[in-house]
Amino acid sequence: MKINTYPQRESWSELIKRPVLRREKLTKLIAEIFKEVEQNGDQALLDFNKKFDGTELKNIKVSEEEIENAESLISNELKEAIQKAKENITKFHTSQITEIEKIETTKGVVCWRENRAIEKIGIYIPGGTAPLFSTVLMLAIPAQLAGCKEIILCTPPDKTGNINPAILYTAKLCGVTKIFKTGGAQAVAAMTLGTESIPNVYKIFGPGNQYVVAAKEFAQNYNVAIDMPAGPSEVLVIADQQAIPEFCAADLLSQAEHGSDSQVIFLSTDEEVFNQTIKETKKQLQELPRSEFTKEALKNSHFILLNTIDEALEFSNLYAPEHLILALEDFEKHIPEIQNAGSVFLGNYSCESAGDYASGTNHTLPTNGFAKNYSGVSLDSFVKKITFQNLSQKGLQNLGKTIEIMAEAEGLFAHKNAVSIRLKQENERV
């Protein structure tokens, strides 16, 4: 970990840099994978499974029998936890459903907007060292609430050719329509292009390693949308004198364990809390089973002592963290100062893990500074918004002259004529 005390503002631009991913050959590799999937379909995916996941399969689709059996392979305790999380996530995302509101902008001119679900969406779920069944909840629940007709899920198989049963159980619980045993960039390519088994989709969601992220970006060349540009996970914690170092350290490590390319930032205005959090982080690190990943992430992470909370919030807004924790005594008054963050956790007991699993908010969030211009996934991510308008004869009479003047000023006389011809006909009737 890198320790900085009272750094000058001129050095902040260096401190907010994320670990740089090697992209020199990445785009070429992704293009080759897309080409292979486009040309050879399912067979390409089976070959990639053997090459990257070390498993030989005859069929990439998960069978109904496998899905049914998954329920008996996980504990009742875990099933109850998943169901409780589903209840909270459903409740929060249901609150985002809006009523249609018709607005009369001018007398006789009525405009409104309606939602239409994206018909086919794809979900990518990592399945390696951390099979993220929680992400199935975060993506399939709002997709189902939005009314998406097809929810396609791709996730890599293990060495025995199986999918983690918690992923299968959660997928069934949340209305996923089809599940496939394929991972990495090739899974994104399959959902983009379509194969004999996997339908092409209109928008792709979900986290992944640098290959998955690059593949999602590449998919946009084929007119397929993605949830957001997302990189490795990150958290920024701001702590004052009343923060609890053990809690702060635990929150930092909870994000660092995602992978070696994750990053955590700790900002404090209290020297005692600052030093104790560093000490506690080292202590808790020794007890973690994923300490190898976590140690690597901490090499790219910063512990920074600053003068004031306002200064810390200024730094945070510049960094634009995926997760922001305010371990502050008077956090309420600082909420208006937060400009850039994916999701915010307030007070000593609002651990980031709550948002990751079960509080109800979505954990699919912008990383790598994209919180400056992207929101996290919500119900809106799964719908398109279509505008409607209806002009009565009186409405066109009221607005017509305005349109004619503007169209003529732009030199678009056919636009003007579309109004003039209607007004003329109406005047002749009178």
C-alpha cells in the first residue's frame, strides 16, 4: 500500500490514476475471437471452453435437469438468503416504475413518454474464483420487472463442465430464460453475433476481467449496447475522528479481494484513525483466504491523510469512485457535496457489502472514473423511452407559425411545407 500524508493538490492527478491494463494486443485478440465465433458458432465456443477453461463439452446449453438439480445442491440457509436479497432488490427497483404523464405543451399539443422493454438482453456472470450469483439478482430482477422477453445468461463452466449451482438456482428464481456454459470474450461475442444455440441480444450487462470489458466495448461495433464501460472494482472511504478503524479496514479489504487489479483508497482527517486503519488492514489481511489477490490490489492502493473533510470530498469527486463510504459523524450535511460516485454508503454501519448483496440497491456500477458521466444499473437500463405526441387541428394552428419560421430559417422548406399544406387545407375548409 502507498501512504501519503497531506499531499499537495498538484499531485492529486497522479494519486487518482487507476492501475493501467495492458491493451496493446487486446483489441486484436478480441477481434480474432469475434471472427472465430462468427464463422464457427457453437463449435468455436466449445473449442474456447477447452482452451481457456480446461473442459470438454458436447453441448453449451444448460439443461432443464441441471437447473432443477441445482436447488438440491445448495443449503437452505443460502436459498433463504438469496430469497431475502431478491425481496429487497425487487422492492427497490419496483419503486423506479413511473406512471405515464401527458403534458399539453401548447393548447392542442399533447406530448408524453412511454417505456418499452429491451426485448432481448444478455447477462454475463463471472464464474472463476468468485462465482457472482449476486450479480444474477442485480441484473435479472430489473430485467424481469422491465418486461424483457428474453434474458440470456452466459457463464463459464468449471473443470468438470458444470455451472455453480447457486448461479443456476438464482437464475431460475429471477426468470432467466436460457443459460449457456461459455465465458470470457467469446461469451460476449456469442451474445453479440448469435450462434446456433445462443440468440443475439440487443444489450449486454455484467462485470468481467479485462477481456470481457474489451469484448463489451467491441460489441458496440455491431450495434449492440452495453450497460457501461466497467473495469476492476474499487472503493473510496472517507473517515473522521469517530470512524472505527476495524470497520474501515474490513471495507477496504472487501473490495481489494475482488482481484489483483482492484483499487482501494482511504482518506482520513484524523491521524490516529489513519494509522490504526493501516495497522488493522495489515492484520485482517493475514486472515483472508484470498489474500494473494488482495495483496496485489493493495500495491496499487492509497492511504492518504488530508486536512479537512471538504478536501477529502473534493479528492473523491475527482476520483469518482464506484463505491464511496462516508465514515463520518455528520455525514448528512456532506451529501450535497457528493458529485461523482456510483453508490454511497453513509455512516459506520453501512458496509459496502450490504449494497453488494442485499440492501436493495444495484451493485452494477461505473468504475474507472466513469461515475462522472454514468449511473449504475437501474430499471431504466432495461427499457427504451419512446416519445409520443398528438396535435389537434387547433394545436397545429397554434404552433404552425412557429414551426414555419424556424424551418425556413434553416432552409428546410419541405419541413415548412408539411405544416403549410395542412394549415392551407384547414383554412380552405373554413
